Amino acid sequence: MDLGKYSKVPVVNFMSDQSHPTQALGDLTTIEEHLPAGKKLEDCKIVFVGDATQVCVSTMYFAVQMGMHFAQYGPKGNQVPETDLKRAQKIAEESGATIDITDDERILEGADFIYTDVWYGLYDKELQKDEYMKIFYPKYQVNDEMLAKTNNPSVKFMHCLPAGRGEEVTDSVLDGEHSIVWDRAENRKTAMRAIFTYLLNPNMKVATKALADKYQGELDEMLAHEPYKANK
């Protein structure tokens, strides 16, 4: 935030300890692509399972802005910070969104999207495996049994990646029919490119097809040269 305050050029937050806005944009795009039949965004329920990482907090913010039902299912002591929760609740009052923070597994009922993140914490606050497994495992592991508790055969699974296989999520879920993690990963990249396109064209009001074709052409040309092969 200090860098953005004093910089003379745009500064994009690709991730900080507090938020992950480009992740949120990609996630929102992914949810829109996989909306349940007959539902709008504001009809959907997304449950974030486990630790209140910056991804969890950013998910909460975009969900309440869209009028969705957001829930975090996680242990006390690892739930959304009170300051962020109060801010999100004010947004929800205007948007009509619902927020639940709980360690009660009944919150899984009716979820359209189940989302999780790694358990080991952030950077200098990272926990050792034996420490975080005691906190989260097995109650908060996303597995087939947890998905079944949603009572929604069409529930979708999301993860910001990379995943701790066998920890916060099982292979059967990560690689299974409910998983949309690779669509989400692709959409995050697209979201980041869109941000740069917008910032590099400050006078652009509407993204025309001609402009989209121009940038896609430049990207295709760059990839066609495959410069990474020259270094092999």
C-alpha cells in the first residue's frame, strides 16, 4: 500500500498478506462460467473451508459485493478477522448478501461452490506440518464425504493452487468431476492481462473487438517464437 501511495505509475496488487484481488477477479469469472442452472450470482452460496487466508478474505469481499451468500467454515482462531468482517457486513447491508462464519459443518448444506486454500499460513508466520494438521485435519479436509454433505450433486470445487494433496483436499476431489480448479487458474491469468490492458490504455472506455484482436495477435506472435526453447 505504501508503494502505491508514493508511486507515479499504477501499482497492481497481485497478492499481499491481506488480499488477493486478481485471484478474486478470476474466481468471479469462473463462478459466472459455472453458474448452476436457473441461478443468478446473487442466488449462489459459496463456502470457504479452512483457514482465513487472504484468498478467503478476498472471496468474501467479491461475494458480498455480488449479493451472494458467503460462508467460512473454519476453526475459531483461524476465522475471518473482525475488521474485515465488519467491513463486509456493511457492504452486505447494501447488496443483500449474507455472511456466516462458523465451525459448524451444517453450513455446508446447499453450497453451490466449495473453496479452500493451503493450511500452512503466510510467509514468516508459516506453521510446520504437524502444527497445522492438528488444527485443520481431518475436519476441514475437502473430500468426497464433505462434498456429499452439501446435498448438492452439482456442487463445484475451487482451489487457488498450488494444493497440498492429502492435506486440505484429496486427490479424488481435486481431480474429480466437481473440480473447476484449472478453469479458475486460466481465468486468473486472463484477469491479470485485462488489468494491464486497462491500465495501459487510460483513455479506453470500451474494450472493442478490434482492440482485443490487436492484443491477442501480439500475444500469439510472441508465443509463436517460443523463446524458452532457445535456452534449452
